[in-house]
Amino acid sequence: MPEKDGKTNQQGNPQDKSGQTSTDGKSQTSTTAQAKTFTESEAKQMVSNALADQGRKHKESLSLYDARIKAIEDAKEAEEIDAVKGDATKLDIYQQRKKNREDADRVKADRATLESDKAIYFEDLDLAAKYRRNVIIEEVAKEYEGFDTTKLTTLCDILKIVKKEDIVAAAETLGTKKAAGVAGTTLTKPDSGDTDGSGVDFSKMSAKQKIQWGVDHPKK
């Protein structure tokens, strides 16, 4: 009899495990079926919607805060007026103080607006100065060799250089000035006795410039 009971238990255990496995399998299948993937555009839209909702709630909170502050100020003003309305002198003093506070608040608001406008004005000036400086850098870079415009611009940014004479000084530290007549583009006028056959006019060069030209352009 005990053996039969043991067999029964042994047979029952596998059935229980089988049933448990089947239940787990159904649960995993159900979880997999519920999983959902989103495309990149859908994910971006979800983020955008969440940010917009957060911004809306923040704006509503600020509006409620402002309304609460105004209600407190109105209640306080009503109490102050009620306290002095029976005395003409005290009422005049209160009204004058109120006007002074309002004038001070108006001056404060005007000053804030002025500071904002001034910041925008100086920002525009800074942009105009940078544009003018970049034009000068382009012009100066054409007169030198051994570096490019980007390198000169980077140096001017680091040293906060904006004036032309300072830009020229910076260019001289980076490279050498081209010989006269070869800055930017090379002359292509017909050959004459003052040229070496390349079209460069040596008649307008100093002795130093001719030597420099020879060093920079050795004959092959």
C-alpha cells in the first residue's frame, strides 16, 4: 500500500509540474503579446507631447500663483483702506504712499525693459563687429601665405582681436606676406623685360620682396 501511495505521489508530481509549466508558458506568451515597439517618429512625438503637457501645467501653476498673490494684496489693501477711511488725513497719507509704491514699481519695470533693450543692442553691435572683423580677416589672409583663414580666425577669437592693425599683426605671426603683385591672384600681363616669364611684374617689387619671391618660388 505504501508503495502504491508512493507511485501515486510520484505520478502526481510530474502532473503538477507540467501544469505549472503550462501556466508559465501562457503568462510569457501573454506578456510578449502585450509588448509594443515604437518607431523613432512616434517616440519623438510622445516626448514632444509630454514636454508640451508639462509646459502647460507649469503655466497654469504660475497663473494660479499670480492670482493668489493678487487676492492677498487686494485683501490687504481693503483692510488698510477700511482702517483709515474714517480719517481724511490718514486716508490722504495712505493714498500718497500707495501712489509712491505704484510709481516705484513702474520705474522698476521700465528699468528692466531698458536693461533688456540695452542687452539686445549690445548683442547686435557685437554681431556687427564680428562680421566686420571676418571681412577684414578674409582680406588680410589673401596677402599672406603659410596659413588659411580658419587658422587666423581662430587666433583672433582666442585673443579677442577685432581691429585691423591687430589682425595684421596676428597674420604676421602665422605666416609671411606675399610679394607685391601676387597677393590673391597672380598677374597675367604679357611678359616684359621686368618679368621672369611667369607674368609676375618685378618692377614694382623691392629688393627684399624679389629675394622672398625667389625663395618661395625656386626654379625647377
